[in-house]
Amino acid sequence: QVQLVESGGGLVQAGGSLRLSCAASGSISNMNAMAWYRQAPGKQRDMVAITRGGMIIYADSVKGRFTISRDNANNTMYLRMDSLKPEDTAVYYCAAARQYPVFNYWGQGTQVTVSS
């Protein structure tokens, strides 16, 4: 069983940056995909970025602004967010999949609020 804990959220002004971290209680090296999702109030949970093997996929809305990375040695995944916009405001969740596309493990979420 793997537990995921997100951190790094907070309040930032538009144009600012944040780096989210997702720390795993166990090894993530055998997770063949990891991802960041987000959910804004009253909206569905949407994919932000996925890293799977050598492939990375970003939602169109964050391309060129967000960067996903994973550090298997330290069982941690990151999401660097630059040029933040008010529409990026959401709860951000990390997820891990033993066998993509099923994400078996989810964190509790971290709030990101971008003020205009």
C-alpha cells in the first residue's frame, strides 16, 4: 500500500509560481504512471499532467507553464507551476498507477489559490 501526501499549496498572486510536492510512503519506482489532477469548486476533477515512462502529457491549459517531474530515489513527485492564473485555483491531487490508466492511489489534496 502506498500513501501519497501533497504539500506546497497556498495563496499566490497571478503571475507567481508554486512548486507542489507529492511524497510517497513507499516506493514509486514500480508505479508505471504518476499524475497531478485538480478540482475547482463545482467542477469535475481534471488531469493536469501525467508522467509515464519517458512520456509526459500536459493539459492544454497548463502547457508551457507547468512542469511535472518525479524523483524515484526519494519517492517524490513534483509540479512546478509558473505564470499562475486565477483559473488555476483548485485543489491539486497527486495520483499513482501500478498499471496505467487505473490510478490506484490518491493523495488528500492541497489547495492552490491564485488571486487576480
